Amino acid sequence: MSTDARDFYTRRVPAQWNRTLDEQAAAATGDDDAKRVLEGMQAVDATIRVLVRAQGAEPQRFELNVESGRMDASDTAVQAPFMTLAHDLDTFAVLERESGDSVLGFLGGLAGLEESMKLTAGRMQNLAGLAGTLRFALTGEGGFALLVHFGEGEIADEPRCSLSVEREAYEKLRSGEMNPQEAFMNQQIAIEGDMQMAMQLALAAMTPD
């Protein structure tokens, strides 16, 4: 397994993102529902910023620009980032393993998706309605934590909301054994801070493709 954050974010993440788009294009032939999803993916023009922090050094910054649904990594943002992800270099190996080469892998887990989350115009619109910093943590053995900032401004020192998911619950979500509503109701997803932000994020993540 690679521990190279630059390779992960500049090569592997865009490759996986674009492969998902190409697979959707292939599935759209003669399938109206798949074509609708493809058109939603192709309608996305956005920038996702990633900050990888190492103690005593400036963060590595990666701009993941999406134009007409296709991603390319650059040192320059094409648009103001609608979402910024930040995590420590020390936790990168764990995050890499859990993400499946998807920059939105943690959202996919929260939404109970086994496959990569597809960013469509509809889902983008729901995520764009969020504002502020959220902390997401997978707890237990081999866990990780990351900060997610939505909208303008810098990542806050104190997140507006924190979501913590136990390892066992996360694995059940990813396998489809448990749905997100059940996890929330059983308090297997712990929420601190702004409950409204947490619910907005959950609804955006669970928006049908």
C-alpha cells in the first residue's frame, strides 16, 4: 500500500473518479435511469481542496478540479472550493485504506454505499447548502479523523459539528447490513454540536443518484 499522499490525490483519486464516470457512460447506453445519472455527473463543475498536514511543515495542498464531471488534479483551483478536506499525514495510511481511492469515500460510508459515491448536480446542490467545518471520525482500532469544511472561509479550529462512527457500525453501513437511519436511531453515529448540520450532511449523502 502506498503512503504517498501526492500520488494518491493527484493520480489515483482522479483516475478512480474518471473511471466511475466512464463506467456510468457505458451503463447509460439504452438505460434511461443510468443516462439521467450520467447527465447529473456531467453537469458538475466544482473544486475540492485537500490539505494534508504534517507536524512542523506547511500542509500539502491539492486542488481537485471537476469540469463537466471529469476530474483533474492541479496546484491551482479552477473555482472557489465548495468543499475542503483536511487530515494529518500520520493518519493517511488508514484513510487511504478505507476510502477505496475515493475522495468522498467517508460520505459513501455514512450513506451506506458499498460503491463509490457519485457526485451529481443534485447531490452537489444539497452539499452546497452546507456551511462551516465538520469533524468526521471513525473510532476503534484502525480509525481515522478528518475535517471537512463546506463553503467559503477557512477551516475552523473548533468544528461546528462532529460525527463519530464506531468501526463495527461503519462496516455494517458499507456492507448494507445496516442503513444510516438505523445507525442514527441506535446512536451508533454519535453527534456533537450542530445537529442540523449533521442531518443536512446525512440527507445530502443519502440523496439518490
